[in-house]
Amino acid sequence: MATIRNRKFFESEKAVHLREVLVNMTESDKYRTRSMYSTLDKNGLTFVDKHMNYMSQYPNIDHDQYVLNLKLMTKIR
């Protein structure tokens, strides 16, 4: 169940942009972005959904910095 705060975040322009960046990362062969196991979904929790949910729970974090850190951590070298 999504809270009002979560819904506001997901509907914001910022969230739309962040989702686009995360989707681009999953489509790139430069990053490791595999799905994670989830009891809620037999297909797994997607990289994008996992990180969008996290960012929606913590509205005070610097979302741009969070995504930059994700890029550093998932970059294939």
C-alpha cells in the first residue's frame, strides 16, 4: 500500500526523471542491474522498482547523489 508521501514522490517530475535514468541504466551493458528475489513477485523485484521504492521512503536524501552512487557501485569494469 502506497502512502500519500510515496504517491506524491512517484507522481513528481523528479521521480519521472529518476525512473528514466534507472531504466537507462538497466538497458545499458555498462551496469549490473539484475532483478532481486521477491516474495511478492515470482519474477523478482526489478532494479528500477527496488531503488524507486527506496527513494520514495527517504524523501530527504539527495536523490541525484543516490543515483550517482548506484552508478559507481554497479558499473562493470
